[in-house]
Amino acid sequence: MNFGDGAFGYEVAAVAWLVVLVYYLIVLMLAGRGEKPRVAVASYDAPVDVSPAVAAWLLQRGDMPRAVAAALVNMSAKGYVKLEQTTDLVSATLVPDASDQNLEPEEDALQRVMFRGYDCFDFDEGSAQLQDALDAFRTAMMNRGYSRGGNAPFVGGWMLSVAVAFLVLVTLGHSGPFERARGAAIVAILLFTAASLAVAMRTLPGALEKVATRMPWSSAPRRPWIGADTLPFSCLFMATGGIAGLAILVSPPAALIIAAILALNALFAGAIQGRTQAGREALGRLANYKEYLGRVEADSISRTNAANRVPEKLSTQQAYAIALDVDKGWGEQLVEAIADVVESAEFG
């Protein structure tokens, strides 16, 4: 069938790619699971060879803000840095004469660049220095041997989806200036919609967890709502507008198929990870420790510390609670307070 025959040809081609995409994503997801499902058994001790930062990186699917927050709390627990927080601004200050001998490799990599030339670092805006620090931090975690390279296959899924949609959309009968303008508008809306949905799905879980703290049944402290929390909902609204634009310019069925393709890419983001055998074994030990923290320590950790100020004393256990998403109080607020700055530097 000739794609230039119109919307019907587009819909057939899009459905065909939707089927291929589902198969592609499922194969990638299953390829990273080399072991049978296991039952978590509570363990009282954290894995000695998996730091809080690496724990967050592995268990929370490459969540850079959570890994940085866990590293900072662990560094503070060791007396290397002092954390301060006012509203949603977090600062880390080097403790005078503190030794870096007991820092984890990724913590050492982070601090060497982040504090280069300064003894205080404010998480107020993304910068080249923070970007360099995150690159060193990520490299140190990757060198642990638990991961094979992150989300490269997933990025490939996005690129292939947008490319196929682009090639099909631009063949819808361009015969004059109006048709060329229409084709350019379709492509622009497609890219805008894909970007909006990708950002929304990456930031939505944190915002929903904050909403959950306001529910009557929640035992976690209510965390303050900040301007950045509206980002995922704004992006979802813009993505919906983009789909509506495609429905007008092409056809409603075609727009729904495009929405399904983009949504599949977004929803599978966390499922595709390249972990080594050592990484899967580390995840098993982390699951055991998370079982203990979740059953025994989670409530006291979340309730004891106010969500809007740094606790007087921080511990390595609290760093793991943040890494494993057990602390729903101050720890989660810390992650959210640095998330926008870290992500803007990471992807800037």
C-alpha cells in the first residue's frame, strides 16, 4: 500500500509499527531478567558492597536525583559534609579538616568535582560544574560492575518511533505550499508531544507520591507543594493538546495510534535496564534489606523527621531509606528539592 494514499495508509503503517514496538520493548524487558522471581526475606543489614547511591541507581532505575540525595546523606552521616535546607533550596558544605578516606568511590567522584574551588555548593540551578560532577558520579557507579549501560535500548525505541511516524506523516500527499506547511506542523506537533510525554512520565511519580501524603489514609508527613510539582501535569496537558492537534490535521484514529506508540515508550522506561549478573544479585540483597526497613523502620523514619528541615543527626540507615524509597518524609522532600536542578544539569 502507498503511504501517500492518505490517512488510511498512515493508520495501517502506524498499527504495524505499534505491533513491532510492543514486541521490541517486551523482548528488551525480558532480556534483562536472567533469574527467576525471588521472594524477599527481611535482612537487618545493608549489603556491604552496595552503597546508598548505587542502591538508588539500581533499584530506582537510574534515578539520578535520588542517588545524589542518598550520597549526600551518607557523606553527611560520615561527617564529611553538612547539609542545610531552606524551603526547597539545599546546600552542602564541606566540614573543615574532614577526611575523605571513608567515602565510597562514587561519593568521592561527586565531591571532587562538585566542591572544586569551593567549600559550599548550592543546588539552586544547573551548571557546567554540576554536570561534570554528575558525569563523574555516574561513571564511578557504572564502574562498580552492576550495570551494562543504562537506557540506550530504550532511547532507541523513542528514536525509532519518532522516525517511523515522521516518515509516514510526511508522505501524506504534499502537493503545494499548504500541504508542506501542514506536513511541517504535523512533524513539529509529533516531536513536541513526544518530548512532553517523556518529561511527564519521568516526573509524574514524585508528584503523585506527594499527592498521596495528603490523602486521609497516609501516615507519612505532608510534604509541601512547590512550583516544580506542576510540571508533570502541565506536560501531560500539553501532550494531550498535541494528540488533539494530530487528530485535527490527520485523523482521530491515527492520533490515538500515535498516542499509544508514545505512551508505550514512556511506560516501558523503567522496565528496560541492562544489569549484569552481579547487579541482579545486588538487587536481591537490596530487596531483602528494603523488606526490613519497610516493615520495621519506615514509619519511625518518616514520622520522626520534619519534612521541611534537615534532621539534627543523619545516619547511613537513613541514606539507604532514601535510596530504597522507604523514607516518605524529609528524605523524599530532599530528593524533590534537588530533582529539578540535577535533572536540568544531567540533560542539559
